[in-house]
Amino acid sequence: MISNIKKILIIRNDKLGDFILSFPVFVLIKQSLPDCELHVLVPNYTHELAKNYSWIDSVIIDSDATSTFTEQLKVLRTIREEKYDAIITLFSTTRIGIFSFFSGCKYRLAPATKIAQIFYNHKLTQRRSKSLKPEYEYNLDLAIKYLSDIGISAKNIPKAPFLQFQDDEISKIRADFYEKNNLDINSKLIFIHPGTGGSATNLDLEQYANLAKNLKIDNNYVFVITAGPDEIKYANKLSTLLENIPHIVYPSSKGLLNFAKIIQLCDLFISGSTGPLHIAGALNKLTAAFYQRRRSATPLRWQTLNTEERRLAFTPPENEGESDMQKVDIAAAANAINIKFLKN
């Protein structure tokens, strides 16, 4: 049976962070079935990163909410033409369930949630809404079930880093970045990403400024305020609040893949629960993240992929509103970062 498996489609077609947290699935299945082609269905936004991810063989760009019926059919036709041996949907919607059902694929697996589950002949009950473990583990559970169904015991669960770039390429990017920004090549970089991409409640800019001012750093450190294409106003406002602190502003304008390579340069990445934070986690960089306490948005559920000793997470206190980021203790967060990552 295993020798007959030639092609598998993995579907995780929502936001950047969700896609990043599916990386362990690609690694596990590809390591278990090295001769199998591993395809992925993603939105155009994450297409570039998926196309250049070493564990993925091919990418299908999904239609979006504004797509016409004809465009939707084109995606379905592409899936049908590939004749997949298995489709594993890590998070399903009714539309994706319909695509899977009409794909012609005989093995279709998804979480047993909502009405979408009726379109799958293999299901796994997960109760993700309870947020009892990290999202990437929920994703991995589906991969482990699939492998078990075809007679493979998944013993070697992959570990960080889940995203890597060639050393010589990063060396060139580093040299160019430091030269363009007039930085000493020995400078250490602390990235702060104050935007959210609309995905989560974040700290306000004054809180990020206070955090930076409370970090015990020497002259070897420079802050890099990063921003996506629609977030530059936040970066510029934070820049004005850090007027007397060494920093630069980096607006990402060359695509998601290039931004991921720039994130590779950081010595510490600080942000809310955002897609770029999850890129930093996949690269196994040091991360300090700020989360709500709301059950669907907790640090446990949206834990980054870096190893435990390389991450910190902060939330509003238990006696405050679960989404009230104004109540996050910035002084305590800075102290924790100083002790764990800056050794001060």
C-alpha cells in the first residue's frame, strides 16, 4: 500500500501563522514517505514561502472570498487533475470540504468539526476550541493518524528549526543589510514588530517603547522596527517614541520570502501573536511574544515552533480582562527578557 502512494495534498489555506504551524506536518510526512510528492493548497499570500519550502514539492494557489464561481471551479479542476492518493485538510471549511469530496481522492482526512466533516471519509476528533495544546500539535495529530492508517508508526517527531536558509545566502543578505543601514557588522539586532496584520490584539506603541527602554542592552545592540506593507505607519510612530535609542525602521516591501530571510538576521524577535513571530519561531530564533488570555488565543494554543528555552510569552494578569493588553506588566516582561535572553 505504501509503495502505491505517489502524491499527497496538504491543505492549510488560512493565515500566515496557521501555515507556519503546519511545517512539522510536511517534515514528518516527507521523512516517513520520502518518495512521495507532497503538495499544498495555500492562498496567494503564503504562496511564495510555500513554493520555496524545501519539504514541499508543489503548490496550488487557492481562490479567495472574492473569486468567481469559474475561478473556484478552476481550483477544483486542478485538484482533480492531480489524482491525489490522500488529501489531509488540517483545518477545513465547507468550501474546502466540497473541493475534497469532488476531488476523486479516496482517502480524505480532516478534523471532525462542524458541517465540513461530512465531506471526509476519515476524521479525527480534536476539540481545538478547548485549546488544550499547541496548534502545531493538533496539525501533527492528523499527520500521525494518516501515517498510522497506512501502517507507519510516527516515532521521530521533527524538532526545530523547521525553516532554514543557506548560510552563504544569509551571509550576503546580512552584509547588505548592515551596509545599507550603516550598522557595525558586530551589532546585535533586536527586532520589534508592532503591527498585527489584523490577526490579534497587540500591545500599543507606547508599551513597545517602554519595553525597549527597559531592556538592559549595551552599545552593541540596535533595534529594528519591522513592518509589513500595510503597517509602516505603526513602525514610523514607534520610531518617534524611540528617538534617543539606536534603531532603524525596516519596511518589508520585497515579499514574504525575503522578509523571512531578513528575520533570520535577528538575535531576538519581539511582537504580538503575528505571522512574522511564527516565522521567527520556525527559524528557532529567540522570541518574546505578547498574547491575549482568551482561550482561542492563548500562548499555549499559538505557541511558536522554536524550542522551549528560546521563547517567552506574556499575557494580561489573571485578575484583569483576558484581552486587555493595556494591563500587561511591561516592566516584568522586560525583566524576564533581560534575565533569560540578555543575561542581565
